[in-house]
Amino acid sequence: MKNKLIYLLLVGLLIASCSKEKKAKNNLIGKWNANVMTAVDEIDGSPLDLIAMGESMTLDFKDCGTDGFCPVTVQLSLDGEIEVFETHYILDSSGDSMTILYTFESEVTIIELSSDELIISSPTFVYGNDLYVELEKE
């Protein structure tokens, strides 16, 4: 009896985590534009308002293919030059974080995700220092 209860609890947790991951993927799909983007200055540790400095970020998440890859297009404006990267993302089973494969693997924590708002942070994404980004869906 005790083993059956543990088994049912594990199955319930697996189903719940799969549905959370699926919901997160469904909410991610689409084009997102950054309206808040801050990083930590390497020299003095102060916050930098990257949007005010003319920087921009757009993330365009696509549905995952049958090969298991989930494509994302990353468009960045860095120092006035626009860079576009076609890569993919991996969402963890909890739906709370993802890895975006960029020129290096970038761990991205999902702080908030709804159908029209995405808030992420990353210690390694693009700028190399703690990055905080609020994005709105187009």
C-alpha cells in the first residue's frame, strides 16, 4: 500500500512538471521585445540601463521541432550594431529556467512568464555580467 502511494505521488509530480513545462513553452512561443534591460557594471558594480544607452534585444521563440530542438532567434543591438543569431533553447522540466545556446551556453532564469510578459535574468547572457530583462510580447 505504501509503495503504491509513493508511486502515485511520483506519477503526479511527473505529470504536473510536464504540464508546467508545456505551458511555459506555449507562453514563450512568439516574438518578445525588451523594454527594460539592466546589467551590472564590471568596474564599480553599479546598474547600467542598457535601453537608455541605445541597446536592444528581441527574442523570437519558435515551437520545438520533432528533432527536439526549440529554435530561437536572438537579435541584439550592441554599440549600434545589430547582431542576429539563430540558435535554440532548452527549457527545464520545471519551466522555471532555460538554456539559450549562444556563442556559449547561457543559463537564463525565468523570473516571470505569462502570455504577454517575460522577465528573465542571467549571469552569463551576452554582456557577461548579471543581466535583468523585461520583455513584452509583440
